[in-house]
Amino acid sequence: GEFENRALATGTPPQGDDVTDESDNNSYTEDDSTIVPICQTPAIAIVKTSSYDDGGDCSQPGEEINYTFTVTNEGNVSLENVTVTDPLIATISGPTGDTDGDGELDVTEEWEYTGTYVITQTDIDNGSVTNTATAEGTAPDGTVVTDDSGSTVDNDDPTETELCQTPAIAIVKTSSYDDGGDCSQPGEEINYTFTVTNEGNVSLENVTVTDPLIATISGPTGDTDGDGELDVTEEWEYTGTYVITQEDIDNGSVTNTATAEGTAPDGTVVTDDSGSTVDNDDPTETELCQTPAIAIVKTSSYDDGGDCSQPGEEINYTFTVTNEGNVSLENVTVTDPLIATISGPTGDTDGDGELDVTEEWEYTGTYVITQEDIDKGEVINQATAGGAAPDGTVVTDESGLTITDNDPTITELCQDPAIAIVKTGIFNDEDQDGCSNVGETISYTFSVTNQGNVSLSFVSVIDPLLGGTITGPDSGDTDGDGKLDVTEEWIYTANYAITQADIDTGEVVNQATAKGEAPSGDTVTDDSGATISDDDPTVTVLCQNADIAVVKTGIFNDEDGDGCSNVGETISYTFSVTNEGNVSLANVTVADPLITTINGPTGDTDGDGDLDVTETWIYNGDYTITQADIDAGQVVNQAMAEGTDPDGTIVTDDSGATISDDDPTVTVLCQNADIAIVKTGIFNDEDGDGCSNVGETISYTFSVTNEGNVSIVNVTITDPLIATINGPTGDTDGDGELDVTETWIYNGDYTITQGDINTGQVVNQATAEGTAPDGSILTDDSGATINDDDPTVTILCQNGAIALVKIGTLSDENGDGCTQVGETIVYDFIVTNTGIVDLTNVTVTDPLVTVSGGPISLASGATDATTFTAVYTVTQADIDAGQVVNQATAEGTTPAGDIVMDDSGATINDDDATVTTLCQTSSMSLEKSGVFNDENGDGIPQIGETISYTFSVTNTGTITLYNITIDDPLPGIDIQGGPIASLDPGVTDNTTFTGTYSINDADIEAGEVINQAIVTGEDYEGTVVTDESDDPNNDDDIDNNGDGEPDDPTVTVLPNVDPEGDFEIFNGITPNGDNLNDYFVIAGIQDYSQNNVKIYNRWGVLVWETDGYGGSNGMENVFEGESNGRSTIRANEELPTGTYFYILSFPSDNPGKASYSGYLYINR
């Protein structure tokens, strides 16, 4: 890139050696080399060609495309590290052409590389293979130059190799039917399999299989790659099921044809009718079996009512006749030799008188049971069903339990032999003394009945107490056949003489047994009972009279002679026991709950240990007095005498003063009673603030003692200030009595009120009350000690405080959902007395507003939310700030004259300033107008003449905008003016910005200039606000950005423009399907087929490109407002309304110029 050298100057002086000097580039004193820069322009180019032969049988996967890459040096320096890459070709061979073998691509050399690509099914589906290679080299200065391959050195068009496509489809249909070995039936299924194959060389999509007989066809399976396309290597299988109808069975076969359909990549639809092989379309026929048959099932229903079978009861028969063949039957009959009348049928659902294969006919009949049937134990019979097939064949069947058997119907009858005996006994009081005596009798009656449904023979009654078998019957065998019939009752009788042992026992217990033999030889028995349904022994009770009596006396022993009862002194008791009954009593005892040891008896005159009716036995015992007795004021007790009579019955008597009473023995004791209470109080500072507050408590403790000598019951504590007093504790023996030795503790809490705090103390007094054993009421008022009754005083502290909550509510007076200057904020102030004393002269002040209301008084804990209010008017500065921030102060005076205050907050517990957020909308509107300036006044536009643009900027938002600028992408436009430092809401600036544009030949050819500007500003936070310009003279009013303002490009029409010849480029499309301007029209483009069109969006992104625009008639291969796919734009994506830029180039013939460019407008 440069030439470096130095010159040498030599001279010979008059004297001496030659002198020399090497040259310098700018100084006489230095010898630096002279460097001359040489211009370098490195460049590289690659041309790619393809060669492909499908062998005459259309394209197949695996065939090859051969590529040749010709790389040339289009610059003026040699290139090294030359490489060729292609995304489709892994291995590229070469190069050839390095004529000097230096590994550098010289400017005179042409290097050639080759590569092979194997065609895939995807390529065939696409119809072509399109790819681009890249050549790269490095210049001597390290610059890397690249080029994408094209058809020539001058273009980068991808290399496209067309592939052959031949779509075809085939379907083979097979059926599978199994009648299960029982011939064809309606509802049975024929399973069809549809095998669909791709007989072409391209994948098929939207593959469907339809069959007029089959509503639902399932599948496919076989899509091995899961892409939803029938590949040429795939075999898809579908299945379907057809449900056979009666009509099909009548026809004897089912015949049908299916159709397969698919769509080739180019949209071609291919179809095929099913056949038995790929090569034919024969319908699929499935043969069906025919056979007539009939069946009858006979069932019986018999209910004996739960009392076993009886003559005259009925058996109900049901005959179910079914068609077991597969054809309808007529003239159907049912007969039964046992049943004269058979009713029916029901079940002829279609009323045609034919037994269809789906029908079940039902007949019924009734048979009356005889005694002979019951004797046999069953009824056996069989019916016959007959019917005629459509071909006249008569089919019959004898009834069975199921369709598959012809077993006679057997109805079992119940046989139940049974016997019952009821025994009753009546005591005969022959001497009429009202009680049982030895020798008196009991009369027994035995009633024997037949409880079964068959007669019984050899009936007998046995009673072990009466000597065994009882003679009889005395009556009841009405027909005199010696058999106990079902309707007969036989009576037997006998007498029994009472013994002393029976009287001692107190009853006579015995049981008889009845026995008989059934016709079957089985023996039935029953033990006697009080009724047929029980087997309880017969008990005849005999009377016994036993009685005992005890008389008790008590004497108090004043051992210490003090004239009053004391714990430990005694009472002496005497017990006299007598037998007041008519039988001796054994096991006689005397028990007294107060006396552990009772001595005696004396008086057992015969010494047999039994208390005879003539004896009196004496017992005695002493009792030691307790505190409980003294508390009770008396000792009350009662003894009990107990004895056992001969039958074990226990007889008892409670002691009394005489034999005829049972009054307890009472011994009176003297009493003395008194009570006392001591009360203490402790203040609880629950919140730990060191002072009393309403709701805090005072805990009181009450100590109650018994100052007397008797226990006190019903002890209560009352205090006028305390609703609930808890306790007591201290009842050591848990008896609920305040004993002489106990101290009971009670406690209770009192909740402090505002009045207490205002007073500064709580004064109160409790009262203890109890009941002495004699019922007298004892009371005492509380004091600091047992000996005083002074009230309890608890001192309270006093403190004051206030809290203010402030709430701001924005009033949207015009209801537009946003804030404007002049709208208001309403403030509400909530004042709370958070102290423990009442406040007066409560006021609220706010530096931002004048607060209305007050002053007021506020009780402790009270809140006022209505007195104080204020209204603030919003300013533009507030809206620009986006919020209004302020804080109020509340003040109040305590009873002591102290001032308390609080700054407002969002809650009582904070002092945060009130922040009211204001709505902000930032938006602008830009209008742009253009006027053509015919500077030379000839009425015809010329290159260099100008268009003047004016711009009108309006702040359409609610906040001030700053640093406003305008940008216009129109190449060559000159925008003057600005920026606008600030623009208030609602203000329009139409003077700051102007623009001038010099028209060019493309504009003149287009006959107009279309462009659109963008205005940009920012709010006080730096947020950017933009708008696309609108042409106020354009009524299309397209809103590109959805801001409610139109964004029509500005169109300035150039007058008197006559397009050259028949070639004209139009600059607007409306792709809405109305066949008017639906695509980008370039009139005459079909005359120049070698062309390229590129379309860019406003950001310079290529959104559409093609070669050969317009095709053969100007309407083929045209731009319709959709992207055809680039790195940033998805293919087939509908492009939005707006301004785009086109470039039209002609590599060979052209209508006047090699390239055209301009703006294109899409309006949807």
C-alpha cells in the first residue's frame, strides 16, 4: 500500500574526500525514508452455477446437484486465505486456477471450486433447491472482503435449481368380520382397514379418507416422522367400523367404497377410490350369514306369604320368547299343558306382529296349588313356543331355565311340620288363709296345637313333676282320627300337691314337653311355655312373710364437764333388734355409718344363731364427735338391721325411736361463727408506657379467713367495681367450706375508665359473706388488715395525645378519567384522641389549603371524621410533577392546659405526607403540508425545483413537553427551525419548523412526492413522546399508532407530469380484496422481465424481494402487502399501513433507466 525509498547525494569538495547525505522527507538534518502511499481497493466476487439431471423419472431423494463456484479478484491487490462456504454443502473441493501456485488469488486469476448436494424429500416437496455460497479473502492490510454468490459477478442472487414433482395417492381397503360362530346379528361390526400410500414423489398434506357408510374413520398411524404429511416412504393406515343392520343381514352382504384424498406442495389435489390392491378400484364386499331360530324361557314366581305353602295359593308363570336367529318370525304361539289360558304377548315394539331379532316377547299364566301339590313338595311343567321364518320354515322350542336348555320348570313348595305346647298353673288356696300351705294344690292345663302345615301322629305330653306322660287328650280331636290336624287344639290336665320344701323355696318351677310325628317320619317336639312363641318354664309363686325391726337410743357424754360439745367427746348408742315376721332370720347384722365397732348381740335364747320370732337381740356402740358434727350443730345418724329369710330374701329395717317408726337419732351440739376479709390492689401497666390508659387493669386480691369455730358455707365476695371475681384457692380439703384453719384467696381485675383516669385514682371496697351451719349470715367489709374496714385506694397517672389521618380524593370534574388544571382534590381529616384525657380546642391546619371546620372538643379515644375538610385546585405544575404532596397538623389542649399535636399520616401510627397521584398523558400531534414551488413559472416540474413544507406541532396531552424536534426520512429534505424548548398542553406551534425539498427525476416520473415526518419530544422525566405526521389535506385519516390522531403521509402532487411511454410506477396499494389497487402496479413491467424489486420498511429493513416482477402479464409475482420472509420479518406476515421504499433495477434492458426508487404507501 506504499512505496518507500531513500536517495543518496554525493559531492566532491575542492579539498578532501567526497561528501554524501541520504535523503529525508522533510528535513535537512534527518535521513528518514520517503514513503509514497499507493491506493488499495480489495474486492472479491463469486459466481455459482448448478447442474442437475433427474434421469428422466422425475426427481428422487438421494439424487445429486453438482455446483461450480467461480471466484475472481475484483480489486487491485492479491487476496490470501481465500475460502468458499455454502450452508448446504459440507465439502467444497478446489480451488483450481492458482496459475502461479502462490496460494493467493491474484487480480488476473479465476479460481474454480466444486461441490455436490444430495437432494432430500423436503427439497422435492419445495420444488427447488435454493442456496447461496460465500467467498472470503484477506487483503495484504488484513482487511477481510466477502461476496455472496450470484449468477454473475454483479449480482448476489441465490442459485435456484428446479426439481420435478409428480404427486399421486392410492388406497387399499380390506374388511374383517367375525360373526362369533352364531351367524350375523344386527349391531355386529365389520372392521375396515384403509391402507393409504404415496405413489408420487412429493409429500402430501391434508390427507383424508372418507367412506359413505362409516361416519368416523380413525387414524392415521404410520406418520413415522410426525409431520402430518404422507411421505413417499410412508404407509398410513386408517380404521373404521361399520355396525351391521337388519337390512344388511336380509341382503346377505355389505358393499362399499372409500376415497383417499391429499394435497401436493403446489396445491394440486390427488384422489383415489379404494380397491383390493393399489392397481384397482373394486368395491369391498363382505358376506353375511342367515339362520332362523326361536327360544322360550319359562320362569315361575311363587310367594307363600311367609307361612309356607297352602292349597289355593297361586304360581305365576312368565314365558319369555326371543328370536335367536337373524330373521323375523311370524305366527308365534306359546302352549302349556298345565295352563289353560296364556296371556300376551307384550314386547312387539314395532307392532308388526312379527318377532324381530331385537324383540323379546313376554306371555303370562297362573296355576292354583292343590293339597296334592303340597304333599309332593313341587309343581313340574313345560311350555312350547313356535314360529314361522320368512321362507316358511317353522321353528319351535320347549321352555327351559335359559335359552340354551329345555329343562322343565320346577316350583318348590314349602313343607313345615311343627308342634307347640302352652302350660298354665293355678294355685288352689284350699284353707283360704291367703298363703301357701303344705298339702294345698296347683292345677295345670296343657294346650297342644299343630303349628305346621301337615298333620301329626303319635302326639304325647310328658311332665317330670307329674310322673311322666300325661293321660289325654281330654278334648280337641274333632275328627277322631288320632292325628293332630293343623286346625285342632288338644287339651290335657293334671294336679300337683305343695310340699314344705316348695314353700321354703317360695315357688314351684316345672316344664312339660309335647311330641308328634310328621308324615315324612320326622319327629317334632316343643317345650311348654306361657305362649306358643316361648319355651319358658311354668313358675307358680308361693307366699312368704319375713320382717325385722331395730330401735336405737343415744346419750351424749360430756367428758370434760364444760357444758358444750368438743371434738373427741362421745355419744353412747343402744340397738334393740326383733323378728316381726313368720320365719326365722339368719345372718342378722346391725350397721351404723358413724360407728365402726358395734358390740353384741345378747338375747339369742336358743343359741342357734337365728333371730326367732320370739327373740329380742341387744347391740351397743360409742361414737366420737368431730368438727363436722360441731359445724352441723348436731349428730344425726341411723342404723340398719338386716337378716336373711329361708328363700334368701334380705329383710332390713332402719332404726327409729320405736318399732313402728324409722326416724333418725338426733343429738344436738353447740356452735359459734365469724368471718373476715383483707383486700389489696396492684395497677397493671399492660402497654408498658408507664402510665394509666383506658382499658388497662387493676388486679385485686381478697384474703378471706374464718374467725369463728365452725365451718362457713356459701362464702361469696362482692365488689361494686368488679363484675367477675375468681376463686377461691385455699380450700385445702376441697369441701367447699371455709374451715377454721383455712385462708381463701380470691382475685379480680378492674378495667380502668376515662372517669377513673380523670379522677386520678380508683377507690373501692369489697364485702365477704358466708353462712354459718345454723343458717345465720356472716359479713365483713374489706380493709388493709383483719382488724380494719378501710376502702382500697389505687393511684392512676394522667397523659394526653392526638393523632391526625389525612385522605386526599381527586375529583375528576369533567369525567374524562384524567387530571386537568382547575380540577380539585378534596381532603378529609380524621382526628383521633389517642391520649387518656379529653381534649378541647382541637384544630387542623394545612400549609397548602385552608381547612374548614372546628375547633372541637374530643373525648379520649374518640375519632372525628366529618368536621375538618379542605379543597385544593390542581395547577399545571402539579400535573407536570404527577402528584400533589402535603401534610396537615392537628392540635388540642388537655385538661391541664398542655398543647398536644400531630402531623398527618396515612394511618394513626405514621406521619407520612399525603401523596395524591395525578393522571398524566403525554402525546403530540404533527401536521405536515407540502406546496410545489414552480420557480421558473413554466407550470412543469423540473429537477431542482422545490417543495416547501410547513409543520404544525400540537401538545395533545396533559403535561408540558420539552426539546421538541422533527425528523423527515425523505432523502435531501432540509428541515429548518427548532428545537422547541417547551410546549404547554393544548398549545400549537406552527411557525418554528419549515422544510425544503428539491425534486428529482424519480419524483417527476412518479408525478408526486410522498413522505412522512416524525416529531419527537420528552416530558420532564425524559420520557420520549413521538407522532407521525398527518396530511391535513388527506381525508383517509389512517391512525398508524392508535393514538386517536390520523397519520396520513403528506402527498404533494407535481403538475403536468406525463409518464414516458407505457411504463409507469404507481405508489400506493389498498390490499383489501376489492380487486382495486390490491397490488403494487408497475405498468409495462412485463416488457422488461429481467428485473429485481426490493421493498423496505421505514426502518430500512428489507421486507419483500423478487426477480421477474410482473411475470408475463404484469400481474404475476407481484407485491400484495405481505412479507416474503427475511431475518426480522416472518414470511407471509401482513405488513401494516404506512410508508415503504422501493428499488426497481434492470440488469439488462430497461424502460429508460437502469434503476428506479421511491416511496410506496400501503393503506388498509
